[in-house]
Amino acid sequence: MIKKCFYIFILLFVHPVLYAQNSETDSLLKQLPLAKEDTNKVNLYWNIGASIIFQNAPKALPYFKQGVVLAKKLDYNAGIEKCYNGASLCYAYNAKYDSALVYIDSAMPYAHKVGNIKRLTLVYLNRADYHSNLEDFKAALKDCDTAINYASQAKNNQDGLGRIYSIMGSIYTAQKQYTQALSSYDQSIASFTESNNRQMIAMQYSDKAAVFAQNNETAKAIPLYKSAMLIGDSLNDVENLAAYAIGLAQAYIVTNEFSQAEINAGKALDYVKQTGNLKQEAIVYGVFSQINKKRENHAEAIAYELKAYNILKIEKDLSREQESAANLADEYAKTGNTAEAYKYLKISRDLNDSMIKMQFNDETAKLQTTFQVAEKNKEIQLLSKNKQLQEQKLREQRTLTISIIIIAVLALLGVWLFMNRNRLRQRMKEIEIRNKIASDLHDDVGSTLSSIRMYSDIVKHQPNQTETASALLDKISSNSKEMIENMSDIVWMIKPGNDDFKNIENRMLNFANELCSPSGINFEFTKDEATDAIQISMEQRRDLYLIFKEAINNAVKYSGCHSIHAVIALQNHQLEMHISDDGNGFDITIAKKGNGLFNMQKRSMIHKGTCNIKSAIGEGTEIIVSFPV
């Protein structure tokens, strides 16, 4: 009963294209290759599927699925909802209600996005039907309540409300809740009366009559079947007239009005011959068999029952086939034909066993599915809780990490500021001291030594001086000059403005040229441009310059060279100075420390550097100094 109401709902409520004939389907298929990839093509897919769904639901399914794919690509929500709904109906026609439920659930969010009240009503009602066929009546009634809520919001939607109440009546009947079922059918009849849908009014009369018949109130069922037949006859609704006539005939059998039962069974047979519905034809033959059985016309009862059995066997309707075989066994037993009675009794038992086995398998599969779903839901809930706990833990860890990082950054910033402040203070103090020393040396020592030299020169040029006095004065003058030069070097080394390497280079060139030129020695100086960018400490500047002076001085005084070549370069953060001459050379193993070689090596080592001296008799001398900068 539920299926019948559902399919009529789809036929009359969804779209008139569902009545399309094969010729119209062919016309739609011809349009498909020429259609552009737009929303019109989505609707075309849906129309093709809808036009063939009743004839061949599996064949319609691919068109609905292709419609879903294209509609998603176009972000066409109305098309996605329609095509998902159509796909679910394809599975429902094949009794695959689990799959139908998956697709109708997929359609649900898009129906809400579109917001079409009638489409929302349809989606919830279809889902109610699937839940009903899966015997999940609680979920089915909940969906019906939601469908009623949406249907009530639409204007002039009494017809839709009538169909929802009709489905609810079927659900209550399946649960044998007859009072609620009758109430739902009354509401359905009232809604269809308001919309003047006489065909559906007749169907509700028939369904209501079936409730009375199941509840052993057959007398109340008969007038309802008669009212349904009157309406069906006025509408020439042949297919439903056959069902009404069968119901009325069965009601008359219960009340032992066999003549009336036979008349209505004859009417039903005429209707099913017109529709070609073989299963209904078998049911009618079964009604004739029941009438003759009541009249104890066993031969006639067997003849009609055989017709019914043969049709049901071809149609593979196992339930009715088993019932028909049991009736034949009973009738053959009454006629004394034990062989045939045993034959059909065995068939009935085999069919019953087969159905029990199938039912057991179905129930086992259903229980297994239910168990798996329940376990999966538990697993999902557990994973969800674990995820929440992990997210909370991650948030706490993230907060703690961020706090630690902020504290660490602030601490490092504080340390850096403190160190930088101390470094700046020390630097300022160093600069102040160096400036003071330079100033004092220049003002006091420098001026004093200059005076000594000046007085010595005066004495030297006085007449009548002895040779000894003149020599002494020369020595005073020479020492004073050397002291002035040394003081000048000291002042230059400690003065802050001379930290740039360019100033060191100039100082070296001046010293070397002043020393080499009077002796006729050619001095060459080469340097790496990268050295222009470096700055070295006061101590490094002092010792580098003093090593340079010592090397040049030794070469000029002792080597007998004609040329001196100095090279300064920067290699891998190492400052290197090469000083070579083409002089006489010397034996390093017997060289005296007094010549300054030891001092040069000592100065290099102070700065974690090296001083290599290469020399041999007649091969000149090369001094290589290197230390990090």
C-alpha cells in the first residue's frame, strides 16, 4: 500500500513529463548531443530519465547521474536536487531502499539551498517512503511531519497535504495502528475534497476500507469500496477499478454474500483483461477459487486456483505462489486426490522454506548492516571526542608555545639591549680614552720632543763646537726624530678616525716610500679591493702596521735588495699580508732574535694568526702574515 501511494504521488505531483511516450523520449535523446553544457542540458538529462523511469528504471539512472555531475560543475543547485531525487527513485523502483536513501539524503541539502517549498515537501515525503519500506516507521513519520510543515507553507497545496496524509495512513496501517490510520485517511480525504482530486478520494476510500477489513469490521468496508467504484467508474480509472472490485469481492466473501462476490470478481476480471496486469489477474482467479471453496465446489475451486498458480509461477511472486499451492493441496485433499495434494503440499512447503531462508538472510543482512552502522556511529563519536580532545590539547600546547616564544623573545631582546648598551658605553669610554691619549701625546710629549730637536739644531749650528759635541748633538737630533715618528705612529694607531683599512694602507705606503726612496729601492704595493670594506680593532691595526714596518725596515737595512713587493688581500675572512724582497736572504735557523723576526711572530699569535718567514742565502726573503678579521 505504501508503494502505491508513493508512486501516484510522484506521477501526479512532480512533473507531467513522466507520462512521456517512447516517441518523446527519442526526441529528447536526439537533442542531447547538440545541447550546450548549461543548465538546459541538466534539465534535459532529468527529462530523459523521468520519461523512461517507469518503463526501465535502471536505464534511467545514468541520465540522472550525468545530470548531477553537470549541475555540480555549473553550481546549479536546483538541478543537483532534481537529479539526485530522480536517481533515488530509480533505486526505489528496484526495491533498493538503502541506496535510494543515500541519494535522497544527498538531495536534501540542495533542496534547502534552493528553498522551493514544493520540492522540499517532495524530498521529505520520498524519504518517508524509503524509511517505511525499510520498516523504520519512526523516521518515516518524522519526515512526514516535516513534509506537512513545508506543504502547509505553500499556497493552494491541499493536494500535496492529501498525499502526505495518505502516506501516513499507510505507515500506521503497516504498524496495525488502525485508529491513527483511519484518522490520517480522513484528513487525506478532506484535503483531496478541497482540491477536488476525485481519483485520490476514491483511493483513500479503498485504503480506508482495507483498514476496516484488516480490523475485522468488514461491514464498514463494503460501502467504502462501493463509493470508490462509483468514482473510479465515472473517471474510467480502469486500473484502480480492478483493485476496488477485488477488495469488494473479498469483503462479500467474508460476509458470505457469494453472489455479490462473484459479480464483483467478474467485473475485476474484465478490468484486468483491459490493463493486462497478470498479477491482478491471478488475484482475481484466487477470489473465484475462494468463492467456489466456500460453496464447496472443489473442482471449480481447483480450476481457478490452477490458473492463479500458473500465472504466479511465471511472475515469480513467491509469496502468492506459496499461498496458491497451499490452497491447491487443501482442495485436492478434499477431493481425495492425495497424490496431487501431496505434490502441491510439498511445493508449498519448499516455497515456504525458501521464503523463510530469504527472510532470514534479509533479516541477518539487515541486522548486520544495523550493527555495522551502530558500530560505525560509535567509532565516529569516539573519533569525534578524540578529535575534540586533541584539538583542545593542541590549542593548549599552541598557547603555551606562543607564550614561551614571547617570553623568550622578550628575554633575548632584553639581553640584547643590555649588552648593546654596555657595548656602546664601553665603546664611548674607549673613544674618550683614545682621544684623550692622542691629545696628551700630541700636546705634551710631541711638543717637548720638538723643542729638544729644535735646541739640538741650534747647538749644532753654533760656531767653534768640537767634533765630539757635534756628534753628540747629531745623536740627540736623530733620537729625537725617531721618538717623534714613534709618537706619531702611536697617535695614529689609537686615534678612532683611523679604524678604516684605507687609512692603514695610506700609512703603510707613506712609511715604505720614505724609507725606500733614499736607498734607491723600488717599492710595489698591491691590495685586494675587498679590504676597503673591512674594519679592524685598534690592537690589530697597531700590530699589523708594526709587523709591516719591521719587515720593510729589515729589508732596507740588511737585505741589499733592489725591490720590495707588498701584497694585502682578504681570503675566507682571513687578512693576509705578503712582503717579499729580492735581496741576499739569510739562514733562518741561525738568525738572531734581535732582528725583530720573533716580535713579528709574537704579534701575529696574539690575534690567533700566523707569521711564516721564508728565506735562503741568495734567494731573498718572503714574510706571510695571516689572522682572522
